[in-house]
Amino acid sequence: MPHGEKPQSRRPIDTTTPSVARMYEYLLGGSQHYEADRQACSELLSIAPSTQQLARSNRDFLRRVVRILARDKDIRQFLDHGSGLPTLDNVHEIAQRISPAAKVAYVDNDPMVLAHGRTQLHENDNVMVIDQDMRETTKIRAATDTFLNWNEPIAALFVSVLHCLPDTDDERDPAALIERVAAELPAGSYMVICQLVSDDAEVRDRVTQLMAEATRNTWGRVRERHEVRKYFEGMTIVDPPGLVDVIDWHPDNLPPPAHLRATDWVEWGGVAEVGT
């Protein structure tokens, strides 16, 4: 995709099958969703009541991490995998408030995400939207080759998306994807990863089954902390705070005490420096 080009996909939007992007939008209080998405969220909340709280905490984490990387680490390039539907304070809005020249490449293959990207980002030459599965790293690199400067630091974002990918025995496995992206990033770059994890095997199994059925097997798996930790192997984790429940990653306000926290599942991960 040439510099500045916007996605041209015109795939039809399936309103009868829940979309992870639209479900997330619904949980954040947005308006871009359908009855199938709302019904799936209702079932999800019956299994894991803290789901809406987690969605909002995760969005707050995204805002903080982009702000801190742009302000404190001088990161001026962001590659956002599985970006989802535009909402308040998107990556480019946060980064460009700090540096108007900051560039953001969004990667998604949801038709509704792409349609909104075309509509809302057409006047911003420092933003591009790439119509690709996030696992197609070679195509993503080719699409961004003249847009991002691959000799300068880049922040690669995988925020609440890896649980959408199933485990495989090939290069499409989430761990293999992270390893591949990390190997491409220039020195001084950062990797941001968080995903849904649970210590409760029943929650993991029930949510995974529900989402697989609802999305017609276009989902992955709720994992455990030790599995997410492995994604960061070979990187230098930013510590403090290390790998944590995202509400504890450099919070703007005092995080909730233990008795007010979710016990069913959490968004867990952190930030690491790569390419050094």
C-alpha cells in the first residue's frame, strides 16, 4: 500500500455473526454494533461479569502506554495490530498531541473497522490503515515500507488481540508472530503486549468455547500468565512495573484494592524494549 493510501476493501459486513471489534466497541459504550454482538456480550458477561470493566481498563492502558512511549521514550512511530473500531483517544490522536508528526499504521481486517478507517482518517497523512490479518507480517512490512522509517524505533502494539488467535504448529502461532515482529524492529523499539488471562480453568474453557462458537471459530484462547510471559522472551521488560494486570501499569490514579478487583479474568501484560 503506497504512502497515504487508505484501505480499499469492500467486503460485506456480516451483522449476524458477532465481531470481536464490535463487541469491544459495545463494552466500551460505543454505538457501532448489532444485536448479534450485544447478545454475545450478554453471554460473555454471564460467565465473566468483569468483562466490561476489563475492556475499559484495557483502553485506559492503551492511552497511558502510547502517551508514555511518545512523551518519555520519544517514540514517533506506532504499528497497531488488530486496532479495532475508532473510538475516543485512538493511538494517533494520543501520539500526535505530543508530536504532530508521529506516524501510526493500523492493521485490521474487519470490514467495519476498515470502513470507519476510510471515513475518519482520510485527511491525516500520518496515518494509514492496512487491510491485513495481523499474522501476515511480510505483507504488513511491505505495506509500511515507505510509510514508516524502519531504521528508527517503532512501537509494535498487540493490545488485547492475541487471545483472538489460536495456537498452531506453524508461523501463525501467536508466539511465532511476536518473535517475527520483534526480529524486524529496529534498535530502541518497543513491544506492547497484553491479553486476557485467567487462573480459573472453568472461565478459560467456557469463554473460549463461547467465543469460538459465536465467532464461527475466528477466535483463539484465554491463556495463563506464564504463557503470556513467554511472549516476552529475549526482550528487556520495562520494570517497574514489569508484567502486571494492566490497571497496575503506570496508573494515572491509585488502582483499586484487591477486594474490588476482578477475580474471573484480567488483561495481563506489559511493555518491553527490543532490538537492542
